[in-house]
Amino acid sequence: WSIFWPYQDLLVRSKRRWVLSTIELEEEKDAHVFFYPQINFDVLDRNTGEKLDKELAFDVEIQDINDNPPKFSPPQVTVNVKENIQGITLKVTDIDKENTPNSKFDITMVSQTPAEPKIGVEQLQEGLARLTLKGCFDYDKATKYTIVLQAKDHGTKPKTQSSTAVVTLNIDDANTHQPRFKERQYNGEAIEMETIANVLRVAVEDKDTPKTDAWRAKYSIIAGNEEGIYKIETDPETNEGVLSIKKNFQHTTSINLQIGVKNIEDIFVCAGTNPPTDRASVTLKMIDTNDPPEFEKAIDDIHLKEEAEPGKVLFKPKVQDVDSNITRYELQTDPADWVAIDSKTGEIKSTKRMDRESRFVDDKNVYTVVIAAIDDGQPPATSTCTVRIHLTDINDNTPKLVNNSAVMCGNKVNKIKVPAKDLDANPYSGPFHFSLGDETQKQHQKTLPYLNYSIPLVIMDQQGIAGHDTLQLTVPSGTHGNDSSIKHKDKMHTVFLAFVSCVSAVLLIASFCKFGPDKIEILPKDEGNQTLIQYNQEGGGSPCMVGLSCSVRVNSRQRCAIFLHQAKHVF
């Protein structure tokens, strides 16, 4: 015999027969037999091994019996659900052979405690079952439900199989009750022109679970707060509404508000529409106070030329006071003491000439005055007005030298820079025109010692207004002379002065650089030369021939350079 079957150990040879052993097979566990359902037999010659007959083949099939019940997964379920949440899904499986009566089942409700609201079960595809609710849970009536479900198959051999599951539903409270005001009308008092954090408290009733969002109240002002003066908030401890005044206001009559309340969690209604927001009325009696005078403008601007004649009326206020009479006006800020105020009318007059260049005027040419109006109320009330006086510039300042002294080392340099300034603004300031002050003197050259010189200058602004200034120029010697009459002590003194003067000149020239990066080209000319005035001639010094020539080309940086040209001489 030749047998082809992977499971031939299940075959037993009995005399001239092969018998399939009568072992117990479980279709659900030994389903792999079905992968090789056919057994093939051949009869062979013992000596030659040749087939003696046709091949014999037959099929083997394992017959399934109903030995497994449908089972819930899991068999016990505990779920927390809201009052307004419907449905819960369970899974049921049966491991008997698919698509047979043994694996098909029905799910039914065995019991429900308590009985209302009615809970049903809906069987879905792929072994799923869902609990359904007709109506809504009511937390106030029951907080726990126990449901017993049964799954029963269609098999009959050897018998019908079934199992049960227990589902426990714990009900969570949802917002099913609308908060309601304890009163329909609330009354309170408030003082006008004051912010009050707790004018009035209102209370509500709510049957939902305390300290939950279904219970916590959320208040609002529905009408009467168009200007945003009031606000209402919730006290988290008491759940009361706290009405406050958040802005100053003037109101002498009663205030009527309408307020509403709802919960943080939205309301749920099982059937029908949501109820409207509960409302209440609030009346606030306003206590009148003495309102301060009110200027038509809290800040007013006027314009005035500087140095104008005193006595001019600059400003007359417009003020209203609905409660009292204005008794007096006062001047509160006048740093330069330039104005006076009429205590009865509030009229402001200038008492002195106003200078735009004063330190009391800001960088925008504004002089600020503050006045106050005081009424006769009890207690007296005060309000203020700021008067900004814009001063227009006039040409009331002449150009001046920035520094009236300079040092020039005669053997080192032959020119220095002389900056000027004018306190007036454009067009009453630079660029400037420079000239020597003594036009009658003629240029000449003569031997001059290294001493101190006074140079008169005329500096004119754009409008031709001239300023007269004098530059004190020191010309120290940088070397020793050959004059035998100079004592050794004087020589040493001259050398020391020359050293200090050279250092000062360097510092002075460096300081001029701060006026701007532009270079000023100053060219010597053959005319307009003047004579230096010599002073403080003590002792001898090395003489030199000096000619003074001033030729100026000035830019917007307002600078001048004066050249001292050394003539040919021997030191």
C-alpha cells in the first residue's frame, strides 16, 4: 500500500482494511485538517513497486457540533454616562464554524433595574450590539442602572448555547436645570463719579449638582449698560452675581438695568426647545455729589510772538458747572512768572516779555501754563486746564563767538577756526558773514613778537543783524630767540607757555570738529587785511613779521577761520 496524506498516523490498518482512528477532534482547534481533505491510496507490487490498480481517493470532513456559546467581550461592563448621552456598544463573538446555525446568535434584554427610562438593545453587524435609550436619564430619580443582556445561538446539536453580560451605567449629572433668580427685582444705591467694586449682589437657585459647571452661574447685563459703565461677575464661592461700577460717570437719576443668568455648561433638554435665559431687573438710586467745573477744552493752544509787549490778553476760558457756581480761578503753573490770571473771569494776561530762548520754553517753542477753576460746592470741586503758548521766533539775538579766546603756535600753524552761534532759529541765524571790526586800518607788515592780540570781529546773520565780538589770540613762540637781553628765566617761561599753548590749540581745533564733518575751505585774499592790536608787551621776545588777513567762506555749520600769515623774517 502507498498512502499520501499528511495525517496518515490517524489511519490504522486492520487486516486488509484501513480504518480512520476514532479520536476526538474539535473542529475549532483542528481546522487545519481541512487543508488536506483528500486521502490517496495506491496498490503496489512488493517486488517491483509498480502500481497494480488504479489510485483510490476519497475525502475526509470533520463535522462541527454546537459546543460553544456566543460570548460578550467583556462579560461585565461599568460605564459612566451623562444624562444627555445615549447609547453604549458591546461586542459578541461565537467561535463555532462560521455561517452555520452554531455561530449565529440573537441578543436580547433579560432585565433592567430600574425599569425607566426604557433601555433597548440593537444588534449590529459583525457581532456588535448597542444599547439604546428611549428618552433621557434623570439624575434626580436614579444615579445607577443595571442591565442584563443574553446572547443565544441558533444551534441545536447537541443543544442551544447562550451566555449573559451585565452592564452597569453610572449616571453623571448634566445641566438639565436652568438657574433662576431668587427675586425678580433688586434695588441698590451708588454714588455718582465713584467706582464701586460691590454695589449689589444677586442670587440664583439651581437644582444641578453644586460646584459643577452645570451649577455654576454666568451672569450678564442684557440692557441699560450701553456705555459700559457697569459689570457683573460671579462669586465662585457663593455663586452670586456681584454688580460693580467700573467707570466714573455723572448721573443724578436712577439707573435701570436688566440682567440675565445661565450656566457655564450649556442647558440640555431631553425633548422640546431650550428654555429662555432667566432675567431680573435692577434699579440703582444715584446719590448726587458736587461735580467739578468742566472746561470746554482740557488743553488749549494759543500763539504769540516772543518779546511781545506785556499786558496782552492771551486766553479766556469757557467753563460749565451744573451743580455749583464757580467762585474763583487760580494760576497753578507759571514757571517763568510771565502771566497773571483774573481770579473772577479766569482771563490770562502777559506780565513780561516772553523769550523763546528761555530755559522755561521746551524744544518745541511751547511755554506751558496751568489754571484751575474752583466752585462753591460742598466740598469745593476743582478742575484744571492746560494752556500751551506757542512762541514765534523773532530776530532778537545777535551772533556770538562760541569761544572768545584761542591759541596759535606761531612756528606750527598759520590758521585757526573760530565758530559762532546764534540763539535764534532759521532764518534769523546762520550761515553767518564774518569781517574784521576795524575797517579803517590798513594791512601792513611789521615785526611783531609772540604775545597776546585782541582781534575785533563783526558777525552778521542771514538778516544782516550784526554781532560784535572780540577774539583774544595768544601767539606763543615755539623756539628760543637770539636776543641777548632775554634772561634764562624768561626763556624757560616762554618755552613753558608755548608748550601749554600748543596743547590748548590742539584741543581747541579738536573741539571745532564737533560742529560737523564738513571741511571749510578758507582762502587768503589780498584785501580786507587789518592791523593787530598789541597789548601786554612785557619783556623782549623773538620778533616776527606778521600780516593779518581774514577771508571767510562759511557753510551751515557757522564756522570761520582766521589766517595769520607769517612774513619773511628770521627768528
